[in-house]
Amino acid sequence: MQLGKYEKYLIEEFFDDYRAGALSQRTFTRRVAFITGSMAAAAAAMLLVGCTPGEVPRSTDPMPAPEPSSSAAGTGGSGAVPGAKSPLSVPEGAPGLTTATVEFPSGGTSVSAYQARPEGQGRSPAVLICHENRGLTPHIEDVARRFAKAGYAALALDLLSREGGTANLDRDAVPGALTQAGAQRHVADFAAALEYLRSQDFVDGARVAMTGYCFGGGITWQAATELEGLKATAAFYGPAPDLAKAADIKAAVFGVYAELDQRITGGMPALKDALAAASVVHQLTVYPGVDHAFHNDTGERYNQAQATAAWNDTLAWFNQHV
């Protein structure tokens, strides 16, 4: 069967998690079914990524029914992020920061986002943040506050605003909802978010960056090929953009890769060659001894030393180019 770029990326990621024991067979199957849209397609996709015939559902099995959200996703909560281990974590209500849930128009509707910015700083540079395949979670809101603490007006979109918002969706259905919406809708929402930031009197509209994590890293790479108003980007272990579009990138691009994440890092040399051939300002860094999602301090693959290094490298890149 044919899988789209992001469908394949997510199903392979969940297969790795399933094989590592981080996902149950039921959860893995539910997520693949929501991504592919049917149990027959889910079975074919699971076989494609390496499951045995005994691990896949029957084509006659009913599609999973959405369940009430079991995630901790939300906006504007108080206190520290649940499960956060990073010394970089910034709690809601930290002094010197202003946070809010905001809305802006995009594609004839309203998109919700979590906004964090420094208090009383005048016009700040800004950063757009693209969440992982889990949607807008407290961890991503924490990342926005980290950027605000560093002097940026940060805007973390909920790319599932049209579907009722991340916090209101079945956790296993979130990745499928993101892929069904399509990358072009997500990039268009970031284009609208860029215009929103430029309209704010606390933002220096000529100094806007973008960053994203996992799935969001892929959207960040794609946005870099389409949004001319970005000064710099930082994509954390996301799938590469169409290499033929590398010449369309105007931003200074930074790529974060994990040494053990060969599924993504293996494609990095070809991307590096394409960026060099197109004379794109770039830096692609492989962090040693870590795996996919090592920056997320609420996950099992978090590595404090390398996550801190990648964060500091991102800030240095933005300070230089934004």
C-alpha cells in the first residue's frame, strides 16, 4: 500500500515504540487505524513496517471508537509541567512573563494558540512553535515559556483547533487527525500565525523564527520552503523537506538530529548536500548517544545533557540569525 510521507513517518515511529515496549499492541493498532482510516488499511500498514501476521488486526474488525481524552493536554494550567525533568522548565505564572490563549483567523476559521512573552520589553523577536504528533501539550506550552524567558514572543499553535482542540480528542486519534488535516493546512496556519505576530505591537515583525519537534520538525522544514517571512528555523529530528525545494528556503536553518535515530538521521547527509548546493545558510548537528525525541523531558528518551546542548545551540542560532 502507499502511505503518505507523514503517515509513514508516524506509523514507523509508533512501531519503534511498540517494539521497545513503550506502546501496547492495542494502542499501536488504534493509532494506526486512526491514521489509515480502516482496519484493512491498518493491517496492511502494520505488515509494511514489520509486524508479523499474528500482530495485525483482521480486516473485519470494527474501527476503534474515540474515547474521552486521557492526555494531560491543555492550555493555561498552573504549576510545573507534569513529568517535567528539565532544569530549563519554566512553570506557568513565572515572574516576568505574560501567557494567554489567543485566537487568530486562518482559512475562514479561528485557530487557537498558547502565547508566552516577556513583560515590558517593548518589541521582541518572535518564534512560532510546532508541536509533536501529540498535539498542543503542557510540555510544548513549557517550551513556549522557555523561549519567552529567553526574550522571545512565543506562539505555540494547536493545529487541531478545527477538530475541537487537542485536549478534547482521544489521545490515540490525535496523530491521525493531524495527518488527515494535511501538511498544507498546517503550513497555511503557520502563515496566518506569522501575520498575526506581525500585527502585534509587542513583536518585531521582521525578526520571526520557527521551531518544531518530531512531526513538528517536519512541518518546520516544510514551512521553511514556503514561508518567506521566517528569518531562521530549528527543526528537531523531523522528516526532511522535498529536497528539490531546498532552493526555496530563505531562512537560516538549523537541524537537530539524534545519533541513534537512524530512521531520521540517516537521511540527513542528502539534505545537507541539497542545502549546500542551494547556498542555504545551515547547520545540521547530530547529538551523540541519544535517540529520537531526546529533547522532550516528559518522555522516556529524554537526555538532560544533550537536550540542554540542543536548546543552547538553538538559542545561539536564533541570536545570530534572528
